[in-house]
Amino acid sequence: MGGQSTVSKTSNARRVMYRAYAASATGTALEWYDFAIYSVAAALVFPEVFFPNSDPTAGTLLAFSTYAVGYISRPVGGFVFGRLGDVIGRKHLLVVTLIIIGATTFLIGLLPGYATLGIAAPIALVVLRFAQGVAVGGEWGGAVLLSSEYGNPKRRGLLASAAQVGTPIGNLMANGVLALLAVVLTDEQFTSWGWRVAFLLSAVLVGFGLWIRMKLEDTPVFQALSESGERPEAPVAEVFGTERRALVAGILTRICPDITFALFSVFSITYGVQKLGFSRSEVLVAVMVGSAAQIVFTPAAGALSDRVNRRLMFGVATGGAFVWSIAFFVIVQDGSLLLMIVGVVGGLAFHSLMYGPQAAFISEQFSVRLRATGSSLVFSLSGIVGGALAPLIFTYLFTRTGSWDLIPVYIGIAAACTITGLAIGRNPDREEESHYSPLEREPEGFAGRVEAFE
């Protein structure tokens, strides 16, 4: 009977661990669906709807500027929600961030354009985009810990990749909806009202995400911290005061992945339509195929990083992303859709090899009691120098020179930053892990906790 009870408890623990993985991946996918449809709309629709008095290039730059606002506002979410993740728990902050981003996205779908509101329209768009960025800035750190703190730290690469795989899932859903609308509607209908449908659908998706997250209690690791009285009172001050090296290492390592993602999922759309002559639906198909491949590549890369040195694998993938950024522009010049798909898929594959192990690597840089704050600050602060400026810089380099030659140079600088971050980072502290890990510290207690909220 005792053996059967132990097996049952272990089975329950695994089921809740899988549920936590699904909650992290699903919730983050919904967040990134909302964020990604804004990114695509900024490239295809917003220059005409919200900035109609500008020439096409200036309109694109202005639209990407509002895209950047979503990154610039992330540190607000990192400071506020990251801190709450270490003080009141991971689950509560994830529910709040999901509600915020769902509400702002829905309102963007209802927002009248420049023709109706004049200058108030782009101002309102910036305000809503700012709120979106705040929510995303607080989401990531908590989502990483939600999945990874329910399992064995030796499998953190795979478990933490739940938050990472949500990005391509959300990107795939967003591009799929927009591509479908672009196919079934005329250009005039799509620009006039069709793009709004994708934004309004967020209400349904967010409701589903909240249902999943509300079914979980907080992580066993956070419960252990609470019981031991080791929760920090001022986690932001502690991170900046005692773990600055971890913060710098994490920020630097995110730069190349963020910029690579912006190149192949955002700027490739603009480049494909304006320079290579593809239709918007054709380029969206390329991004969709790449995003679908990432759903497999990202967790596989996370799992592989559990078996090899995580930093070394990350570094090799960073070098590969730089080389592929050159290969991409070479192979797409003849206007072949097949080669465009190959180029985007290859670029997002290298992004996955960096992105899969990234969440585990960043969370391991910080002590357990400061991980929500530290991880959230890394995610939000790195976005300002990485993903926020990337589409703007890509567009500027391309329009200023009329060539793609300088874009790989930009990727090379980003790769050098990431490799520097990996060099100053640390490997996991297994002694600290064993002290807090629910599976290594008190398996029976963990199973009991799991059974309590089955």
C-alpha cells in the first residue's frame, strides 16, 4: 500500500508539473499573440492607419517607434511585477499581467484611426502600447519560474523553455490570423477593419489563459521560501546591490537573440514586401513556417542544454546566428518564395538554439530568493538595447544605404555582446539548488502539496 501511495503521489507531482509547463507556455503564448499582432500590424497597417501624412519610409519608422515603446516600457513591469513575484508569489503576478495585456490589446482593436481622431489616435496607440509592454515586462520572469520550480533543476533547460516556446506559438497564431484575413479580404478591407479582428480575438484567448493559470497554486519553491522566512523585503535593491554581475551577464546574453528575432520575424516582412516584391501573405507564410518549426526547436534546444554545457551551446548558436544573417540576404535576392521560407526558418532555428536555453541560463544567474526580480529585470532592461531598437535600426540601415550590407554588421555586434555576457556568467549552483528543490529537498512533502491542490 505504501508503495502504491508513493507511486500515486509521484504521478500527481508529475501531472501538476506538466500542468505548470502548459500554464507557462499557454499563458505566455497568449501574451505573445497579443504582442506579435501589434508587431505585424506595425509593419503592414499602422503606417497608413495612424500615420497617413508621412511618406512610406517615414510611416514605417514611426510605426516601428510605437513598436519600440512596448520594449521601453518593459522595465516598469520588470521593477513592479518582478518584485511582486519574489514577495507575494509567481501566480498572482501572472494573472494580473495577462489581464492587462488582454485589455490593452482589445482596446487597440477598437481604436479609431488618424482619419477619425487626428493626432489623438497615434497618442492613444502609444499609451496602450506602453501598457502592453509593462505587462510583458512583468510576465516573463514569473512564467519561467512557474514551470521550472515544479521540477528537477537538472531539467531546468527543458522546463524553463515553456516560457520560451510560448513566443513562437503566439507568433504563429498571430501571423496565422493575419495571413488568413489578408487572403480572404481585399487590401482595402484588411486596412480598413480586417486587422482589428485579430486584436479583438484576444478577449477569448486571454479568458482561456486565465482559466488555466487560476487552476494552479504557487510553486513549491516559493512556498518553501515563504515557510523559511527567506523572502526578500526589497528585492530590487538587493539585485542591484549584490547581484550586479548576474544582471549584466543576463542583459548582454539577451541582446543577440532579441535582435535576431526582430530580423527574421519583423523586419523580414518589411524587406520582403518593399524590396523583394512578395505579397504580405507570402511573407507571413514564411514567418509562420519558421514559427511552427520553433515550437519543436525551442524545447529541444532547452533539453539539449541540460545534457551539455549550457553556456557553450548558447555561444555556438550565437555565432551561427551571425553567419546565417549573411546567408539569409544572399539566398533571398532572386525573389524565390521557397528560399525566403528557408531563410526565415533557418534564422528562427538559430534563434531557437539561443532562446531555448536562455530562460534557464538567466534564472540560474541569480540566487533563488531573487530570481523573479532578477529575471524580470534582465528581460525588461535588455529589451531596450535589443528588440526595441532593432526594427528601427534595420530600417534605417537599409533605407540609408539602399543595401543590406550593414545589417549583418549590426548582428555581429549583438553577437559579441551576447558572447561577452556568457563569458562573465556562471554555471548552476547545485548546492543551492538542492536546498530549495522540492524534488531533492523533501519529495514526500512536495507530493503532499501537489495532492492538496489536485
